[in-house]
Amino acid sequence: MCSNQTNEIDVKRHSTAHVLAMAVLDLHPDAKLGIGPVIDDGFYYDFETKEPITEDELKKIEKKMKKLISQNIDFEKTELDIDEAKEKFENENQKYKVELIDDLKSEGEETISIYTSKDFSDLCRGPHVKNTKEINAKALKITRLAGAYWKSDEDREQLTRIYGVIFETKEELDEYNQRLIEAKKRDHRKIGKELDLFTFSDLVGAGLPLFTPKGTLLRDTIVDKIQTLQAKHGYEKVTIPHITKKELYETSGHWEKFGDELFKVKGQTDQEFVMKPMNCPHHTQIYASTQRSYRDLPVRYMETTMVYRDEQAGELLGLSRVRAISQDDGHVFCTPQQIESEVQNIVSVIREFYTSLDMFTEGNYWVSVSVRDPKEVDKCLGNPKDWDLAEKTLEEIAKKEGFNYKIVEGEAAFYGPKLDFMFTDALGREWQLATAQLDFVMPERFGLEYTDENGDKQTPVMIHRAIAGSLERFLSVIIEHFAGAFPLWLSPVQAVVIPVSDKFDDYGKNVVEKLQQAGFRAELDNDSETLGKRIRVAQKVKTPYMLIVGEKEITDNTVAVRSRDNGDEGVISIDEMIAKMQEEII
Amino acid sequence: MCSNQTNEIDVKRHSTAHVLAMAVLDLHPDAKLGIGPVIDDGFYYDFETKEPITEDELKKIEKKMKKLISQNIDFEKTELDIDEAKEKFENENQKYKVELIDDLKSEGEETISIYTSKDFSDLCRGPHVKNTKEINAKALKITRLAGAYWKSDEDREQLTRIYGVIFETKEELDEYNQRLIEAKKRDHRKIGKELDLFTFSDLVGAGLPLFTPKGTLLRDTIVDKIQTLQAKHGYEKVTIPHITKKELYETSGHWEKFGDELFKVKGQTDQEFVMKPMNCPHHTQIYASTQRSYRDLPVRYMETTMVYRDEQAGELLGLSRVRAISQDDGHVFCTPQQIESEVQNIVSVIREFYTSLDMFTEGNYWVSVSVRDPKEVDKCLGNPKDWDLAEKTLEEIAKKEGFNYKIVEGEAAFYGPKLDFMFTDALGREWQLATAQLDFVMPERFGLEYTDENGDKQTPVMIHRAIAGSLERFLSVIIEHFAGAFPLWLSPVQAVVIPVSDKFDDYGKNVVEKLQQAGFRAELDNDSETLGKRIRVAQKVKTPYMLIVGEKEITDNTVAVRSRDNGDEGVISIDEMIAKMQEEII
């Protein structure tokens, strides 16, 4: 089945998927075809074959495709009555296409469009190129094989999926290849191992990472940074358990929403518990534990805690997709009048945090102001006046802050509008990381209250916010963005002191202590290895500074500085080194 | 059925339980009797009656008991053939006694002893007083009613349990009553509410506490203290998820041991997960994630993380017994030669931590050195030579430290000997809080290794240690021990600054900032309440220092100090106040 394409390159990509099907049918005339849609940078097509398609065949398939493209084949569209179309594909023994036609029929379709290129014709909405000469064979590459269930249903047939990429120019393909090499080098699973940040255990299970001391230091440094920034704005830490009776989620409405993703928990009795997939419902219960007056508001909670979601085993990937998700979470309960200053606080924390990572720079971020679809205002819960005020406030903040922002209509949640922060990493990939979401619904569901100036009961507004979001996903992004070479403030070890021989160990220890007293994470490396080897080890684990000490350094009370990023930086005093590091962190 | 008594007062307590049965039979002639054993300070007896025994009746029962005691009734022992005994109780319609006789018969008993007092006779091993004149009726009190399942089996009949206390003298009963009043005042659930430390929610569930900002601050302060002390000894933080495949516990052996207490977790697939009831198996997997050499040992992990145990709903009590247990956990992996210095480190941390609470004082603690039962050495797993060395090392450390210690034979775990630290609280109750346990078994079960000096593979020794243990239980103990008036270092708010009127708010804020800059947790209370009211509020939440500021204090740059413990302490400069608090903390 074909999806709608809009831009020129996507039309070419989709036409190339048809060429892929032609090539595979040439090599496997018995192949049953699944679907062949466009994806980022390219396309795929699913096949069922008697003889399995092997990795080795991919080169051959690519060659065949290039040959087909060079034949200047026309693409022709015809419309068929749906029953005629079904008969055609039945005759061709294409059972998956027949099933798709049946699906379309049950949806009320009466005619079907078919695209024919040479002797191959495919059920397809199009559009397509007129002729394969529009496709640049030099910019084509078949990339990989994978297994995929028909209709993504684990109970259906497993097909073979062939992925490919195609661009307008050979240069773009070269760039793509270069990006792939770079992405492989930066793969957070590889760097995580090299830097000894985290591990997985078969006994514990997939998607359940175990963080080593260095990885925990990295996590804690991020969390400390966020919590310190937030504490300035009056956020206070709270602590909740990881399970709850399901009644909590029946009240919040999440029981229905999360469904299969919820991990269910059973003890010895009939009581049914669930592992929390988010923290907001628990936090409402702390708010609700005492009477609140307008003078107590805003109430601001923060907590870094794990939530659990039963992601499918096949979708788990390093830290990018896990089942135990550490959320840097926070919730504000406030009056409608306080929305502005509270969102302003959150935005300041986001700006300060991402600036410390040098990620909040022009061209590398944008902000989505997600508001109601003007045509679907009725579908949104809560008071329309609150919505109006909130949407206006969010845009005003984005404007006042000078953000690169877009108003995105229809992207608000049903419970409130939001600001989402998108960042572009060193490989040009875009990630939605930070967010501030207003919520007019949950406080009401839980019957939260405060007494206003007139002694009347009012419902507070709730603001959900994430700075780093899921720590695991955030780590996978920044490990790859920095290729493990974190900014000084974030590096698990900030300086390693290397004595040129064991005669200088005492002085080395002395330097380590001075750095530690100044608040830096410093270590001594006096292993019985050569100086060169020890420098290479420190460089490999991306230690920002290697401080080499020998006879001369003792005499002068100095260190010979080797920087991860700039190499040899000369000899300076210990105090100068401390000042230099302090300056780099501020 | 009667249990063995050893000391005089327990003999009297048990005889008084018989008197209780006599009194109840007098008021409820149809009563079926369960068991009536001795407990701390007294006794109980279980009954099944047609008309329920009411709270109001307890006074009447106590009065009747006192009357019976005053009748100088003899206790007489007779021995009966077991079948004769059964017939006797069958005739008396005492079905529970008959069941107990059947149980004894199936265990091979042939004769049964019966104690008779007046027209009441009870199946009982004794011993008893000769005559009720040995019992001091003035020192008797019937305390409460409760429900209890026959044989503690939820599927059996529910009986009514009547509790009483009896002492040698009236003075002891008065002291007991006084202790009860004190315990009620100090109840951590009551103080927890007054100080706003934690809450429970019906929607979340029983045994699942939610910690408010103040309670979280209290937890974090304890954890920070322990982790700072441990970091000095090379402990490093790690982070693990709260669930695991059950295979982890099958390997460790805990699957069998924990059984019903384990919370089982299920997602969408057949994969069975469990919530961790302890952390050691997870930590072994971090150790096992890389090759270790003797030069890398000891490896020391610490982590404060929640474990989950399905305690029975009826046993849950405030923070004392919960289902979500925050463990201040830590594990050391070392060579047998390193046991001494590692246990020494742990002991130093325990001493320093409990000294900071003023709980490590002569007469208020003792140390149990738990070793093998010399008769059952074969039952212990691991190398006997390692055991010998370890037991000797533990005793030597206890001796060298000048601890008040006892060698307790047979108290070692099957996997290794241990040191347990017992502390007595302000109400005279003893708590086992800290522990250091050697483990010769788990490292082998998980195939943990290190390479020794000769390049051979060796199995490390594991040391489990707890300083505060379960944070929830620890909090329940210290909240009651201190009656909420924590030492300065631990108080969630250390000083509250109270301006006498709003004219002095700015100066008040200035004082708060100076205290915060010096690292103290200080707050301003400028609520529109009278000075007296604000002082009472601060006193009620046990704030160590109330600093009152007005005209005179601004002029002199001072604060008027009111201490929680000593009342008015006069006027001193802000710098003096900071110095005073710093001194109190060190």
C-alpha cells in the first residue's frame, strides 16, 4: 500500500521502492509483496520469499536496481474497479495485496489505483516519477535487512524488510554515509562501554539498565544541576513509592490511556497494584494531604524517580528506549494568575540548563507553542477563558524571551496548552527534550482545592514540566552529541593527575587533594604503565584534563597541563589550574 | 496451651492469664478457649463467645479477676493420659483444646498436664504460682481487645483476644502507664502529621508512604550524612532498576526464601518480573560487568533505593512497617585479607553516624557478634577457614573498638558471620539498626571473580552493610526517640526568623539569607499572626532556633535567640549565631 507523498524527493524515494520490488521479483519470482513506504532518507519494502533473502544478496539487488533505473522505465497510473483489482492480484498470487484490497473495500473504497512500471504493477495511491530517469542511481544505496511482522502484528507472518536510501545527488549520499560512520562512532552503547557508564544483565532483563559508579555520577551531576536551578525558584523535593493501587489511575484517567504499557503488580492478596508510568497522580496526593490557602500557592514539587513502562522487547535500544525510565519530574500547583511567572521560572531553568551544555544556541533549537485547533476548541476540557489566557501567556513568554518559536495549532493536549523545546544534536538530529505543560483537568479529577482571598474553594492549575525528561533518553542523546567528551562540569572525572614515575606519587596525591578541596572530581593514575599509555587511557575515556607531574613540577609547585580538546597547554601553578577550571565551569 | 516460663514474673503473668479465662467463663459460660501465653509486660487469652465481648466489659472482667485473685485460689497440677484428657475437654465442649490435644498426639505425646484452679482446669505445661495470693492484684490491668485468627490462620475462626499486663508492684504498673502515655505522645504517626513529614493516600494504598518536602529533607539529610561518611572510605554510588527477571533470584536463592513476600510483575508478554525485595543480586551484576583484578579490589557500592515486600495489610503500621522500604544499602566485594579493614570502615561509619545522633553512648547500645553454632558448623556454607578468620576478625574489631559486645553462637546466617548493632531509645525499647554481614555464598552463586597476584581466578568475599537500614523504620524510631525534636544537623528547618512586625521583614529576609549562605536551612515567618502565635507554631514543629528581630536588632545587627530546648538565650550578633550553630553541628 502506498502512502501520500508531498515533496519531490519523497516521490522519488517511493518510486525507488517500486524499483526495489522489481529487482527482488527478478531474483525471487515467488516473492509475495507487503508494503513499501517512504521513510527518513529513503524507503523500505517487505517481502515473503521461499528462499530467504540474504545479507549477501543486497549488493546484487542494488546493482539490479541501478540497471533498472538506467533503462528509463515509465510509471503509468491506471484506475481499476476494486473487484477487478482484487482478481488481478489474486491471479498474481499476491495474498498481502489482496488482503489490503479487502481492507480498503471494507472501508468503502470502490476503485483502486495501480502504478505500472515495465511488467510490474503495484497497488498504489502514488504519485510517482514519470520515468526512472528522474531518479539518480548514483545517489542510491541499499542499506540493510530486518525482520518485520505483517501489519506489525506479532501473531501474523514474519516478512523480510529491505531498507534503502536515495537522495538527489551523489554528494548527499556521501554525506549520509559520513553521518552513518560518525553515528556509529558516537553510538551511546559503544561509548557507554568505553567510559564504563552503564551495563545490562541477562539475569535482570532487557531495557533495565544498571548504572556503574561513573554513570551514576553523570546522572547525579545532571540531576543536581537541575535541582539546584529549580530550588532557586522554590521547588522542593518529595518522595513517592513506585507502585500504587490501580484506583489512583482510574481517577486520573491514565488506566485507560496507558493500557498495555502498564506493568501490573500482584502480591499475596487480590489487591491489584500497578507500577507508576508517571508521577503526577502521586504528587496530587501530597498536595491533597493538607488544606491549602491562596497564600500557600504556588506549591512546587520536584523528584527524580523511576517510572516503568512495558515497552516491547523489539523496541528496546540501549538507553534510548528502556523499561525503567528515570524522570526528572516536577509539578506546580498554582492559581491561573500565577501561570505566567511559573512558566517563566521553568523557561529560565530550561534556558540556563541547556546553555550550560552549549545546546541553547541560534539555529540549534526551536520552541513549539502548542495550542488548540481553532476548529476543535470544544474538544478541550477546562474553562475556555483559562485556555485563552494560558495560550496567550505562553506565546508572550516565547516572544519576550526572543525564542525561535512556532505556534502549532492542534498540538495542545486535551487538558492544556504547552511549550516544547526541540534541540538539534551534532549529527543534525532533532530531539524534543524539555517541556512545560499546563493542565486544567487533573486537579479537578482529584478534587484538589485551595481557599481564595474570599474564603471560597477554588481548583488550582497544574503545570507539568521536564527539563532533561527521561534521564536515560537524555543520556543517550548527549553521549552521542558530545561523543562522550562532556563539558567540564558534567565530566564524571574532571582531571586525572599522572606522575611521571612513582617517586612523584606523593606530590600527585597532593595535587588531587587540592583539586578535590576546590570541589573538583580528580583522580590519581599511578598505575605501573608508561606515561604515554596512561595519557592514552585518560584521553580514551575523554577526561577533560590530564595533569602530568614530575621533578620540575614539584620544585615549582606546578602541573603540566594536557587538555582533551587542545592537547599540550603548558605548565601552570596548581592555583592557576584551579582558577582556570573554575572559570570554565561558570 | 501453655508455653515454658522461666522467670518468676512470667510465671505470675501466665497464672493471671488463667485467672482471665476464669473471669471470662464466669461472664460468658459458653466461651470456647484458645491459647493464653505470656508476652512482654503481660499476657493475653483468645476466646470465642456467642455474645461478642465488648470494650465496655473489660472493666468488669478486670474487677472479676481482682476478686478471684483475692480468694487465694490454689493452682494444682495433674497428669492425664492423652485420650482421657481429650475426653475431658470434649465433655466441656472446648473444641480448640481438643484440637491442640490432637496436635500433641500426632507429635507422639502420651500424657498431658492439666492445671486446675477452683472449678477451672486448663491444658497447660506450667509452671504456675501455688496460690493466687502470690499475684499482686493492684499491679494488674486489662489493656485492650483485638481480633485474632485461630492459629494465626486467616482461613480459620476469628477469636477475640484480651490483652492484660501485670507486674510485681503497683509502682511498676504506674511506670508502665506513664510509658504508654509518653509513647502515645511520641507516636511517630502523630508527630509525622504535626511536623508534616509524610502522608498516606487511600488511592495509592496502605504501606506506601508519600513523603512531603519536609519529610524528604529529613530523609535526604540522613542519606547525605551516611553517604558523605562512606565516600571517605571509597564507596561509590550506583543505580539499579526496581524490577528484575525472576532468574536473578533463582540464581541468588532468594526466589525460594522470599516466596510470598515477593511482589510479582507482569507486562504484556509471558515474561515474569519481580519487584526487588533486596539489592545485593542487582549489585553483583554491576561487579560482574567487567573483568576485575586484585588491584581493583575492594569494590564498594552504595545506593539508597526502595525495595518492595508484600507485608500483610494487618501488619502495616505508619512508617514502622511498610511495603515500599527505602534501604540505605551498600555492598563491598573484597579479598579475604581485606575483610578486617573493610569491616573496620563500616564500624567507623556506624560509630560516627550514631554519635551524631547521641545514640552511641554507654548503656544505650550493644553489639552482637553473631557466629556459627559450634555444633552445627557443617550447616554453614563456604570455606571453614574463611569462617574461622572472619569470626575472629569480627570479635577482634569489637574488642579493639571497646564495644559493649556479646558473642552470640548460632546467630550467624548460613552464608556468613555478622555484627549487629542494637540501640535503646528514649522509651527504653531496643532496636537492631545497623549491621555488617559477611557473605561467602552469593559471590559464588553468581560466579563473581577476580584475578589474583598469580593470575589465578578467585572468588571475592561480599560484605552487606546497613547504617540506618530501612529509612522508614529508622525514621519511625528516631521520630519517637527524639519526640520530633531532632538534633540541629537533622532538623528540616534549623532556624526560623520572626520579625516582630512587617516593618522588619527586610531585615528578617537578610538574616535568613545570611544563614542560608552559611549552609543552614532557615525560613522567614512573616505571617500576619501575633509574635506569640508564630513562636508557638515554630515550637510545635520543634524548630531548634527562633530568631526574633525588631527595631533594636536592626540597629545592632543582632537577633534575639529563642531555643527550642532552653527558651530565651539572649541577644547576639548574626555572626555569633552562625558560629554557635556551626559549633553545635560539629
